[in-house]
Amino acid sequence: MQYALPDVLTQPLVQSALREDLGRRGDITSEAVIDSKQTTQLHIVAREAGILCGIDLARLAFHNMDSQIAFSAHLKDGDTLHAGDIIASVQGNARAILSAERTALNFLTHLSGISTTTHEIQQCFAHTAARLTCTRKTIPGLRDIQKYAVRVGGGRNHRMGLDDAILIKDNHIALAGGDIALTIQRAKAYAGHLIPIEVEVDTLEQLERVLNEGVSLVLLDNMNLDQLKTAVAMCQGRAKTEASGGITPETAAAIAETGVDFLALGYVTHSARYLDIGLDYL
């Protein structure tokens, strides 16, 4: 599968990151020690195994610094990396390449870390039908690309924002008067036929009331394994099930084996490691 985000979506992020790094005077180290007309070729190299993500943002980082830089990608987003793989080659003005280096690598290492973590966790329960979904626990301003990285790693996106779907949580129910059935009825009257409705529940009694009202999906919050198994049986043919609440790589497989349809993990965006990728002079 081919993965890519349009440049028009990622260009503002790259430009903002470059401005942040260049500060008020630009790259004074490169200006001090590198001749302004010197050219070079450097290579973006994987230093550990993983799943590549962010190659187009790296390309934009160099091109925004100097449009004459030649960026040759040897791999694409979604490709499996091995230590020592050359991801891309960068040729052009030496100062410009070094000035864009950190911005390009920040995007690559962060997004590849998310895609790698997503892939690793999804593989933990590949023997089940469950699918990993991410949450809105993202870094402000980076949600689009973090959720893109989840897709590259084989996961799925939950809501991109508050306008995607109706997700009724305990605070909504409390502030709507405390009646879960009435809250769902209000949501249905508002939603129309194109907006899905999901309701968070933390007890089986709440789940029964929700199922009686009819919703698209139920979020099973912080339930233990026995509760999840019972909830899945109750929802059979009535609603899709999504487990949520502190799921980690260590607990994901057992939760998936309860039969839930989805596992919602904030972990893949808020706690994913960086993948070690460097820019080397070979």
C-alpha cells in the first residue's frame, strides 16, 4: 500500500519547524565553519530496524531550506527498515543541508517511532480479529501527521477531532442530567444518519442500558478481562466493541483475545519511542 500526505498539509508544519530551529540569525555554526559555496552529498541512514514514516516531510525540510538540494528517496513510508539501510541521499549546498538536518530527522525519527510501535503492538495480537486504533492524545499541532504514522504502521485512526463522531463519556452524561438513555436520545436527534454515536461505559449495567438504546459502538473503559469477555458476548450483533484505558504493549494481546473489535491506545502517540535515524557522511 502506498502512503503519503499532500504537501499542502505538511508544508506549514515543516516551515514552522525550520523557523523555530533557525531562530533569529540562522545556522551560525555552519556559517562560521562551512564555505558558502561548498557542496556535499550526505545520506539518511537507519541505525535500527523499524517501519519508515515521514520521508516526505524530510524532503520538504531540505527543499524549503534550499530548493536546489537534490533529495533522492530510496525507500518509502511503510517500508521495513534494517540497521544500515540508506533511506535517502541528499546532495547540494553543504550549509543548507546541515541547517535542515535536525528538522528532517526530528520528523523522521518521531513518525517512524510511532509507525514502528504501532506495527509491533498490532503484531502482538495479529492472531485475533482485533484492530489497533489511536486516540486524540497527540501533541498539539502534530495530530494529522501522528495519526498518519499510525496508519503507516498498520493501525487505524479513532476520531481525528471532536467533529468526526459523537462520543458520549461520563462527564457528558453527568452534565446532561445523569440519564444515559436520555443523553443517547438527544445525541441521536442531533446526529442525523451520517454521524456515528459511541458511548463509553465502565460497568456491564451501563452497557445493557446503552445497548437497549442502540448505538454504533461502545467504549469499554478500564474493564478487566472477564468483564470484557462478558461485554463482547452482550454486544454480539448489537454494537461494535472498543476496549480502552491504560492499554500497553504488555497487556494488548490478552485484551484482544477477549474478542473486542478494537483496542484504543493513546500509547502509540504519546509514548512511542523515537527510531534511531541519522544523516551520515559516507
